[in-house]
Amino acid sequence: MTRNRQHDICKQLCDTLGIEAILEALPQRIVKDSLGLVSIKELAAQLNVPYETLRSRILSRQMPCPEMRLRRRAYFTREQAEQINRESDGG
């Protein structure tokens, strides 16, 4: 199957089922890894702060909320996590 045909099939699935239904049908770990998403726990480890501290900062709006949700979990996009890392380094 050609790449263009694969793209057409994926577009048709998205148009028919909706992206949310497709994401729900796939294993969460595969979607997370494929999209380069970063969990709150992973970002806390990158920033070297306790998970609870990061969670508290998000809830108090001292830092942005994760942009992506998969089922019941929230994730930062790779770009969002990189931006937060840069800001925490002071630059």
C-alpha cells in the first residue's frame, strides 16, 4: 500500500469515526510515545521537583495545564514540555 493510500485511509477514518474514537481505540502507551507526549510525572522528574509540587503549580495556574488528554490522563506536548524546561532554566 502506498503512503498516499495510507494517508487517504487514515483521513477517511478520522472523518468517519472522529480522531477521539481512534485515539481511544489505540493503546494509550503507543499514542503517548508516537506523539512524544510527556506526563506530569515525567516532567516533574525532568525539572527535578516532586510530582505534588508540579501538580500544585498547575492547579494554582503558576504554570500551564497539559494540552493533551488521553482517556483520564493529561499530557504535555513535547513542545510545551520543552518550553516549560527552558523557562525553569531561566531562559
